[in-house]
Amino acid sequence: MELLQSGLKLRQLQVFREVLRTGSTRRAAMALGISQPAVSQHVKQLEATIGITLFKRSANRIVPMQEAWELLRNIELALTSLDRLEASIFAMKNEERQRIAIAAPSVFGFVTLPRVVGIIHSRTASNVRSISGSYDQIGEHILAGRADLGISRLPLDPQLFEWAPLGSARNVCIFHPDHRFSRQSCIEAQDLAGETIVDIDPQFAAHQMNFNALRFAGVEPNILVEFDCNGHEAGYVSAGLGISITNEIIARENAAFHLCARPVEPSALYHYVAVWQKGRTFSNALKVSVEAIVAAFAPTMSAAA
């Protein structure tokens, strides 16, 4: 199958990707079920087609050059899009059986996404692919066609996305049940003086808001651990290593850790949505999936009331 007028072939890209994934032509050949010379030939044909040397060759070894890794990123996007095309064609033939790709922060895999999958499974023959990422990456997954739907937060660009509201949440402090905060109804910035803090990475807006509030109150944060993915704080807090600040919706994903939570002041307000690409035509399975996401959040929202 030729992809471009230049003669670039799908099989060449698939073989090239497998060589980089496995680290050798021998392992790539085993994974693809073809001979090692056939793998080498596909790689050479790819280099000749695009006019770029992708590997250094010496003593029966090939070592990827920087150009190979740069090409791989684009090939992954192209092959993912072709996979989505294949799945879309299959779904058109059999609408009830479709693979639904949902992008969401990994923390939603604890409670919410299992609820979503349970509802989808009970109402359709579709299966679900869960894709993790930051809120920015969720938008990228949707626009690139890697995900059909996402769980994200506002603001979003209305020229690119449409969404359905899931609920709003304010900040809370989470802590071990034996912590002194369990005797308080609300946690204020000055209460955190002397506390060991488990905090999200400085690149996140929540970090800046929390720390600005602390420093305004004259409290210098005492950070033990920084993490870069919502949900990771639960393990450290459960182990008694410190307290953390998150929001109500994220905190409820940590139900298995049996942590306590109290409102935090000052607080921000976060608006969660189910999101998809603007103008997207929905199959029945996608309609059910959006309804499933909304329904999965409903118990959380009623519990907050």
C-alpha cells in the first residue's frame, strides 16, 4: 500500500517502527513474523525512498540516528490515524461494536472510568481504550484523532471543542485519618505552617495558587515530594508522609485509600467536562459513551451536595 506519490509504503513504516520499538532487526523480525533480511530490506527501501540515512550500521548492528527518532514520532501519528480509520470503517459496518478511545488524567482510572466502562459494556458491544495525559494532552489526543472523547477542565477553545458539563469542584486538603486536621471543618493557609507537604509539580497552575496563598499568609511551604500526575499524592499521604491539596473531584478518586478531606481557603473553582472535537458526528456507541461519562460523575456530584 503506497501512502504518498513518492512511493512511501505502509509496510516500510510498520517495519521501521518495530525496529525502533524492539531495538534490533532480529527482534523486529520475530515480532512481525518475517525474516531478518526482509526487515533489513524494508528499512533500506525506506531510507532510499525518503533520501535520509536513519541508522548507523556496523558489525551486524544498526544504531538509530537522531533522524530516526524524529521520523518515528510522525510515523506513530500517521499509523495511529490509519488505525482509527480502520476502526471507523469497521464501526460503520457494525455500529454497535466500536472501540471508544477516552482520554483522561490517569487518576480517573481509579473510580470514574471503571464506572464509564461498566455502563458502556452494559449498553453496547463496544470496548474502550483509555489514554492518559495532562489536560493539555487530552485536547491534543482528541484533535489528533487518537481519542474520541475526553475528561477535561475548562477553559477550552470553543472553536475546536464541544463539551457537556460534568460538575464543579473546589480545593480540599487531603490527609491521613489520624492527622490533627480531622478535628477541623476547614483548613486555612496558616494551618499548614510546619506541615510536610506532598505537592504537584510547579508547572501546574494549582501549585502556583496553593503556594501564593501560603506565602501571602507568611508560611514557607515544606515540600517532601513533588509529583507530576494527579492522583499520585494519595499513596504518600496514605503512608503518613504529609498532606496534600487537590480538588473535590480528584480527591474522590482516592476512595480506596480512605483519606480524609477538608475544604481549603483560599480556594479555586474547577469545572469538569466531557469533551470532543467540534462538529464530531456521533455514532450510537459514542452517544452512549458521553451519557456514561455524565452518569459516572453524577454520584460524585450528589455526594458533594
